[in-house]
Amino acid sequence: MKTISQLGTGKQPVGTTAYMGRIQHLMQSKCDVLTAEDWLKPSVILEAFEARAIRMAVKCAKDISQFPSQEDGFHELSADLMEAAIAHCQLIIHTKIPEKKQISLVYNLIPLLRRQNSSSLTKLLMILSTYIKQHNKVPSFHVTMLRFIDKVQEDIQGRGVKEVLQILCSVYALSLVHKHLGDFITTGYITPKQGALANEKLRSQYSQLRLNAVALVDAFNYTDHYLGSILGRFDGNVYPNLYEAAWNDPLNDSVVPDGYHEYIKPLIQQKLAASRL
């Protein structure tokens, strides 16, 4: 809100709010997507997120100005302010990972992507989400979506690795468009038809990414202990371990669980008696 209030003074915003310096263009522009393929253009993705973030911030600032005091406005519009903050943070991802580790993560994908295995894309997206949330706690290094796009445009060793990372980048961006489609439409930047085209392209990107889901998940190098998932074991030995975990569950300590005779059995008998009547 402070940056928005200073835009009229001629002072140019810097850092993570630098995009707000283009407020006049971002407030008036419209998305020029005509086909689903257009959503793969980096410039289209970036401007969509910038326009969404700044329009939501400006709306909050205008709404707050209608209240007797700024404190009252912040109190009443806390939910709207949170949504505007989310829009900004999705454009600017804060992490505590040094740049060298960011680059090493990309290069760790190279040998793993050579395994052409099929697996659950859901698991990949779950780990990506966990990874981002885990490293959002202490912001000291800023990685923008633009940086992600720039990195995957550079030369990356390994046959096919660059193409897979570009698909991963578009899946990340389009999944956020899909999740927050209401924001993009209500701010007036995209139309419902363009939103439908984004969803269409996201589905096609999922099918391309699915073949490398296992390798991409393994690149994060999370241990089985950390994940705590029997179905997501690194060695793939699912069923014996699932059987063992079932036996170790406290509910299976006895043939009949505690409380069955006291609570469940009377209910069953009551229903049986009622059905006979």
C-alpha cells in the first residue's frame, strides 16, 4: 500500500515492486491471447501476473481510502489485502536458498531426467508446493518468475533437459492461473475464454510432464523419512511396506477395536431391528 501511495509522486519503485512503475500500462492493458499456445509465451505469463497483482493492490488502496481512518480500512478489508499480498508473492517468490543452490538444483535434474519413467504428476506438484512453502519462511534471496523463465532459456546440459524444465516452468505458471482464475478475470485483464484456453494448455502440459514426473520429484532428494509416505517410497517397494504399516497401526492391535462392543455394535443391531419392522 505504501508503494501504491508513492506512485503519484514520481518516485520509481525498486526491487520486488519495480513492476509497479508500469502502473499506467498494466491498469489499461488487456491480455492478447488468441490461442492456447499463446499462454506459453513468457511475456504473456509475466504481464498477466503483474497486471493481476497491481490491479488488486490499487483496488485495495482505493477501498481503504473510503474509510474514516486507514486502520479501519485495514481491519475491514483484511481478507482483500491478504489476496492482494498473495498475488504479489506469487509474482515474487521469496526463498532463503543461495543462487548457487538454485543452479545446482537445476543441474541435479540432468541425470535424473534420463530415466523415462511414468508416475503420478500429483506427487510432483505436491513436492513442488512443499518445497516452495518450506523455503518461504526466511526471505533473503528473491527469485521472480522472470528469473525462472530466464534460466530455462539459457544453455542447459543434457539432452532434453531444457525442454522439460521449460514445460515445468509453464506448468507452474498456468497452475497458478487456473487456481486463481477468478482474480485474473475479475481484474479485467483476461476474459473467461482466455481463461479456458489457459486451462486447456495446462492439461496438455501435464501430459508432457507426466513422463518425467519421477525424475523431477527425485531431483529434490527428499528422504523417505521426510516425506513420510509409503506410496511415495524411493525404492518403489510399496505393497510389502503398506502391509507392514497396516499391521503396525494401533487400530490393528486387537481383532476387535476398542469401543466396538460399546458403541458400534448397538447401532448396527438397532438398525437391523428397525429394518425387520
